[in-house]
Amino acid sequence: MGTPLPHGELYLDAGVAHEFLGEMQADVSGLTFSNDLPGTVGLVSAGLTTRAAEDTLLLTLETGYAKGPEAEEFTATGNFWIKF
């Protein structure tokens, strides 16, 4: 879902992800590393994309939150592009 702005867009995403593999395991030089992957996780993120200087500059900011039975995660990203 997004809302257009004069020089950009504001958006909101929501979803559910499920990991079907369960446990991942890797053997490296005789050592075994394992990681229990989260089962089902709900997630939501919001962001803003803006354009400036006749669409030559693009700035994107996004933040997100994910929650599952055994895990919780906050994320934030920012990007800056220059077209030439």
C-alpha cells in the first residue's frame, strides 16, 4: 500500500513468512554449525522514497519490525542514489 506525494511515495508493507526447512547445519573443517530457523514470523515495514533535482537524486528510508515465537527483529535502512 502506498501514498503518492508530490516528489515521492510513502508506503506500508505487512506480511507473514514461514521457514519450512527448520534447522540448518553446515560442516566446516570438522566443526558442525547449526542454526534453528524461526517457524512463522509476522512482519511490517514502512518507508519513504523521495526524488529531487528532476529525478536525478533518489533517497529511500525504510524501517521494519518482525516478530515470531522465538525471535524479534528491528531493521532500518537508508539509500541514496545519483543518476547520471
